Amino acid sequence: MDQWQAEPLPLWEAPSWTSVVGVFDLETTGIDVTTDRVVTAHVGLLDSAGTVIRARDWLADPGVPIPEGATAVHGITTARARAEGRPAREVVAEVVESLRALFDAGIPVVAYNAPYDFSLLKNEALRHGIPPILAPAPVIDPLVVDKRYDRYRRGKRTLAVVAEHYAVPLDGAHEASADAIAAGRVAQALADRFAPWLPPTAAELHTRQIGWARAQAESLTEYFIRMGRLDPDDAVDGSWPIR
């Protein structure tokens, strides 16, 4: 486990949910949550200082070729997945079980751009005949929270950019474990910075994010229509944390 240490806490107290957070990330065969497959996965726990206290990683054989574009992102080739990966059904079942255990224990799970990971996992579970997590909660999505409390900051909102903004190390971007851990630490950094304005509980923050994500999607839809990137009758899906 690494020894990253969070910066000293500010004068106000961070919300109680920051004491232990779950973290979750997938690397996949592509970006379509309905058809693409899990390649690697990470589920873990961070303590209040952002130190990893539990971690589990998976490598799956997705059962389909991994496109070169996906390999260029996460580094896993079809040949490696077939040689070293476990059957996709086993991996998906274990990831679902690990996440369900965290939610059952009331531990919030951080996932950056949560609708992608949870929706793809849901569809993978259905594909393999595994009871899916249909309503994950409580979830904390640093992308949604950052957009809410620093709405007008210019620049991209990728995990790498946002992690750098909040001085969170991200070594090995697009590796499931590195991305999951960094996202968890970004969530804790957001909680430290915006503590006076954040809801005090993970459950209330989860509920607030549903509305924030919807409003952010509506704003993005308006922007895309103005730029000609969407037809006037189209819309960005603002469902959160799963679609």
C-alpha cells in the first residue's frame, strides 16, 4: 500500500463520510455501457487520510477482442486478457458482490463519472445472469461535486486534470486501481475544501447529486445545441448514478 498523506485539514471539520470511503473503477473494451465489457476492475477502501486500507483488483477475459483503441488507453491486449484473465462472469459476480457489501455496510463508494462504471457493470451483470445493482447508494461522484462547487473553472474535467487541480497524485492513469484511488482522494479533497457547504451525510449528498447531475446535463445540452453538436430535439442524459 502506498503512503500518500492528505494535506492538513482546514479549520472546519470535513463531513463524517470522509472517514472511510469505498473506491471503484473499471477499464473496459470501449465507451458504450450497453455493449462493452469489463477488462479490469478495482474496489477498495481508503481511510480519512486517503491511505489504502483494503484493495482488490481483477483482470477479466471479456470474451470478445479488445479494440486497439482501448488497449492504447489501459494497456491490456486481447492476448494478455485471454492468457491471464479470469472468466468474465466470475469477475463481474465478484465485483458486484464487493460493491454490494460496501453499500450494505453504509459505506459510500466513490466513482468518477459514476453513471459510466455503474451502468456498464449493471449491463455486464445482466449479460451473465447475475443480479445487478440497480440503485447503487450512497455514491459520491467527484466530477458532479467539482462541477457544482467550482462551476466556472475553465479547462477539462477529466480525472487527471481534476486530480492535479486538487493536488492529488495520479500515477498510472487509466489503470483501474490508480484511477479509483485518485478519485477517492479527490472526493476527500473536495470535502475538505467545501465542507461548510456540503451536505453533512453521504445519503444527503447522494440525493443532492441526482439534481446537480440533471442540471449539469441540461446546461451541457444547451451548450451543445448552440455549438451545433446536438440537434435541438436531442439531450444529454442526466441520469445519475446509473442509467
